Amino acid sequence: MKLLNFIKKASALTLAAVMAANLCACGDEESSAPSDSSSASSEAAVELTAQQVEELTVSIDGTDFYRNGSKIWFNGANTPWDNWNDFGGDFDEAFWDEHFADLKEAGINSCRIWFNCSDMIGVKLNTDGSFKEVTDDHWSDCDALFEIAKKHGIYIMATMLSFDHFKDTNRNYSCWRNMIMSDENIDSFVDGYIQPFAERYDSNPYLWSIDLMNEPDWVYENEECGRIGWEYMASYFGRGAAAIHENTDVLVTVGIATIKYNSDSRSGNMVCDELLIQESENELGYLDFYSTHYYSWQSQWYGTAYENSPESFGLDNDRPSVIGECAVSDEQSGALEKYQGAYDNGWDGILVWTSNGVDDCGNYEQMIEGSLPLYEAHTDEISPQ
């Protein structure tokens, strides 16, 4: 169990009496290859000893991430999907293998991937919102992806749901709304999918973290997503986090769309310990780190994330914080300014959107202009021995 988990477990006991803009996320150039002893070139499964797993596993101490006793900075990217709903759907193993090799060439050490984008392709619910099943194809595709991550030494932030599940254009939206608005259904989903996912890959050190939902802000704000109250989503976040903490060493976060809902200095921190513990009725229902998203349209209200420290941007300075999404290039700046700004201003990482050009917010050629220079300047922190 990671150090933060011990600290949080102790401090959470004191919390038992404490009450606790609609935009969708925007999303090979030859270069010198960064070396990493954790990478492997064989197409066979990469076998790691118990000691190697321990050394490669990411942990937390205070407001920093660590690997094998050294700080690690997440020089990251979003490769959210190749084909929408890849896992259990149209999963292309060759694409992921080739793209992860390209990411390594670009100095990238971490990648955020949506394991469920919408609908019910690999993970299925009953009409009443209770959990039904995970398909064999979903698990098989996930297994292949995590072997590829191990092969190339890329840490994965696994995003489990998105606001897209709840949109009324999704043919099964009512199932997902029924799930999130019932504690009993949440428990069945956590027991049937979230916990088994975390346990299945707990021994793979490249499952860095689980992101329980992409941008729940829009589920709360937008009529097309049901305008579901934060208390329902907090119950899911708390119950999911508690199950992960109770059974694994995997870290937990939520990809909040704007600092507006991630800060008491704005509209309130809707993923704070107090609220998640209160709604889940479990002292282990907390997030290990914050993963706030930033796009240039937000700057008129909140400032620019990568030009501020996490604390000056509005986050509590009590755990690590990463910029979980940020356009690779926009009217404000290019990739180098974003990677360098996040590093210089004390963030613990940035995962730009995207590495594979799923929309107009960035692509590999733009990304490498920022990711590779930062890697070359700070190799010891991005790829610590």
C-alpha cells in the first residue's frame, strides 16, 4: 500500500463527522530515442520479477509522485482512443504497439486512455442500471494493451467512463443514468467492473492510475446529460475509490473539466475528501491526486493552468496535481510552452490532448515539439532509474 494511502487512512478517520461552459474535450517525425531500462523489444509477454514490479510502481509522498525512491514527472499525452470504444470493439493491437513506440521516441512516459467511451460495447448494464457483464473481448483487448504498455514502459491513466455515456444521443443513456443515481447499482458496477479491473492489472506497474470519469462537470451542467447532481457522482467516485484502495495499490483520480468544480475558491471542490467519504460512507473514498483539465476558453474566468502553480490555479496543496487534458497547440501557445510551463510552475505532469489527432486540438508532430525537449532537459525526473 502506498505511503499516501497510509496517511489518508489515518486522517480520514477524523473526517467521519464532517459533512462534507459546455464543451467536449478537444481531443512520425524522426527523433533520438530516449532510453529506458524498463522497455522491452520482444513481442512476447514481458515478465517482471516481484522486485521489478515494486521498483516500477508509482507511489505518492506528500505532493509528489515517486518511482523506486525518486521523483517522477509525468510527461504525458492523451491517446484516448484509436477507434471509439476500442476495448471489446474494433481494437487494433498493431496500432497501439506502433503508437506506444512513437510515444517513447517523443519522450512520453504516460498516456491517458478511455477504456469505455460510451454505449455498452465491452461493459454492459441491465436496463434498470444494475451491472450485467464484462465481455471476454473487452478483457482480452485490455490484456493486450497492458502488455504493450509494459513492453514500451508507458504508464497508463485508465479512464473508465465519460459524460458521453449519459448523453441522450447515446442509445443506452438511461441505463447509465439509472446506474449513477442508485447506490445499489453503483455498488454492482464497482463490484462487477471497477474493482476487477484494478485487481486484474494491479500487478502490472504500468497501470499508474484509474480515472473514474471523464469530465463529470457536463453530466451536472448539461440537460443532454441529465443534469445529475454531484451527490450521485460523488457516491460513485467514493465507492469506486474505496474499492480500489481496499484491494489494490492503484492510484485514483477523476478528470474534472474545469477548475470551477475542483476548487473551493471557485464553485466548490466536488471531488474533495469530505464529500466523497460522506456520500460513499467509506473512509477510503478519496482521490489520491487531482487531474484538472484546461482549455484556452477557460482562461477568461480562471487564468491559464500551465502559467500558474496548482495552488495559485485553485487546487488544494495537499496531494499531487496534473493537467489531465490540455490542447497540444492553440491560439495561446504551442506544445513547448505547455510542457515547459507545467513543469516550471510545479505541476506533477501534463497529458496533452491528443497524441494521435482524434480532433483539431493536436497531433503527434505538434506534441513532440514540446515533449521531447522537456524529456531531454529533465530525463532524470521523467525516466528515473
